[in-house]
Amino acid sequence: MRLIHTSDWHLGRKLKGVDRTPEIALALDEILKYAKEFEVDAIFVSGDIFDVPNPTTEAERVAYDFFYKLNQLSIPSIAIAGNHDSANRIDSLAHLLSLAGVRALGRPRIAEEGGIVNLETASGKLCVGAMPFASERKLLAAEDVWNKEALEQRNDYKSLVTYVLQDLANAFKSDAVNVILAHMTVDGAKFTGSEAAFYSGAVYSLSGQSIPSDCQYVGLGHIHRPQQISNAAPTYYAGSLIQVDFGEVDEEKGFNLIEVETGRPAKVQFQPLTCHKPLKLVECHLEQLDEYLESHHNFEGYLKFAIAVDTPPIGLADRVRKVCPQAVIIEPKLIVNDSVQIPESKDNVRFDPITEFQKFYRDRQKNLSPEVIAAFKELYMEFS
């Protein structure tokens, strides 16, 4: 049986106002060509189909056009929601998407409530335990979140996710290829920095032991760097389809091509995709700027300039974009005592918004009640 695992499309993504959807559409067209060439039996999409819960009509058009074309090739697909997606939106469209051969799941559920997807493919039976992104807010009651110690909260959340994963595995079939498809953070994964920080660590980071070992492949979404996770079962992140931001400079993007048979571990090959708009970080001193601008004038992707200066000159951004209009970020770096002080890139800063919210008021000698903190967290998770 041949399968394709892709993830983290982030349709509708913008980089400093530049819509990346056309690049993602080209990557999806390339996947369609590979799917036909490799004669795959099914395609997995492990979450973050869209970049925001309410995507643009163009982002939706690209996604649904991909699934329609897959159906024209008689290739079924299974898609789950990620933390960027609206679980309710995907569940509400599930029956409609099924007409195009897509089995879509928005919220996590146990096997008897629809968490298992069974497909009859040309190469045999396929049994998939689907685990969309599991929000702590949905899995744990509010009073538990705020009245228990952090470690106890974390263990409760992890035990619930582990329970659901094991329940799905209990429904596996001995005469089928058994797969887990999940959108989650697993300990040991290497981040790019462009993942949503709040949903990537602390409570949301699970041990590989949470994943049942009795499956032939584990296809993960959420972390943008394609990688294998050391685990009893073959466990892989497919990574994002494009270089989402400048934390992913020089990273090769693609999908996982899987060859697997019943009862045996999968053989996995990473298949690179064409990078139509690569990202590049250009670092130079101010006196070298003209030289670097000239050499990057025809660069086909997007640029971030980090320029060492004694004092930030007026009109620096205009000077750069006059020669390199594809420069989306121009960042001065101050030279202090012969050393360059580089501002920490916001792309790679990982923070806990709840902690920062509390710190803001603590620095002003104000203590917040648990009710206020709970309200802030609910709003943050609703709109992030």
C-alpha cells in the first residue's frame, strides 16, 4: 500500500502582508502529480489546513479544489483539524466533503464516536485512528485548569490524550494497515519557531510513550520541520508545505511517501517539493548594503535584511525596497562597543501568553484573581 502524508498547509498565511496562498497552491498541484505518478491509495492531511479559523474564500477554494482533483483520481483522503483550524467548521462540512472522498474530522473523539476511519483501498484495508488537535480548554473543565497545580493539570491533559489514542488503537484490525494520524507536539521534536508557541509546549507537549506502538505508521502535524521522532512505531512529522517564515530559511519542504503492508512497519521516504518563493536572511554592515542589494536584486523569493549600523539611518527601509522590493523585513542591528547587538527575532521567540499577562500586572504591583486569568486565557484561545 502506498500513502502520502502531508501537513500544515496554512492556506491564507500572510508574511508581512504578502499572501502565501499562491505558493501553497503550487505545492498542492505538485502533490497531485506525485499522487498520480506513485499510484497512491490514500492521502493523509494532519492538520492546520488553514492559517486561521475563518479562512479567506481563496484559501478555501484552493483546499477544496485539491480534494476535488484527488477525487477525480479516485484517491480518498483523511484530513484532521489542527490548532489553527476551526474544529466546528470542519465538522460542519464533513458530510459535504465526504462527497469528494474526504473523511474530515474537526474535534477529537473516541473510536465508537467516529474517531476511526476505515477505508477499502485497491491495495487492501486501511484503518486510521484520527486525533485532531485537542484543546486543553475542551478536554479539561475550567475549574480543574485553574484550581490544580501546573504539573497535575499537565498530567490530566496528557492522560486524557493518551486515553483517546489508546482507545483508537484498540479498534485497529489485524487484517488492515493501522495508522495513527494526529496533530500534536511530541517531546523531542525540533521546532522552527514558527509554530504557535502556546500550543507547542508545557501542557501540550506529550511523551512518545503516549502513542500506541501497535501501528505501522504515525503521521503527525503541528511542527513545521519534517523529521522522524524516535519511537516504538515509525513516527514522522511531514512538516509545512512552504517556508512559512524566516525561522525556516534553507529548509527543504515536501511530504512523506509511505510504503506499508499489514503487520509490518512502514518504509518512509521524504519527497521534496519545489520551493517557488524561498526565504533568505541577508546580514551585512551598512557600508556593504549597496553591494548586497545589487546581488539580491533578482532574488525570486522574499528577503529579510539584518543591517549592522551605528545609529539607524532615516529612510533605511525605503532604500532597501527601492532596489529589492521583495524585502519584507528590514531590521537594523546596533553596533555597541565593536559588537553587533542583534534584536531577538520575534519569529523565534517562544513565550507563554498567560505568564506574560500575569507578569505585566505583577510588574505594576497588581495581583490578578483566578477568574480574570481564566477569562484572559479563554479569550486568547478563542482568538489566537
